[in-house]
Amino acid sequence: METETIFSDYRKVGKIIAPFAMSFWQSGIEQMKMTISEIVFNTGLDDSLFVLK
């Protein structure tokens, strides 16, 4: 079974260009669309959240 993800609606977010829309196709039939309303990077997550326990 062939699957394909198509990214679109590219916008500049800071210094990065990111896709704000994705469509997922399977065997030539669109199965789902995803639209992103906001992308933020480096929002101040504390390093302690990533410590292995």
C-alpha cells in the first residue's frame, strides 16, 4: 500500500520556514488533512524536564 504525506502552506517562523498544512494520502486517496495554527520554537522549557531517571 502506497502512502504519501504532502506538506504545504509554508510560512516563516523566526528564521525557519515551516509547513502549516499537511495532507495524508493512501493509494491515491486523501485520507486526512492537518492544519497548524501556530508554531513556536524555544519557548523556555527547563532542562530538568529532559533528565533521564
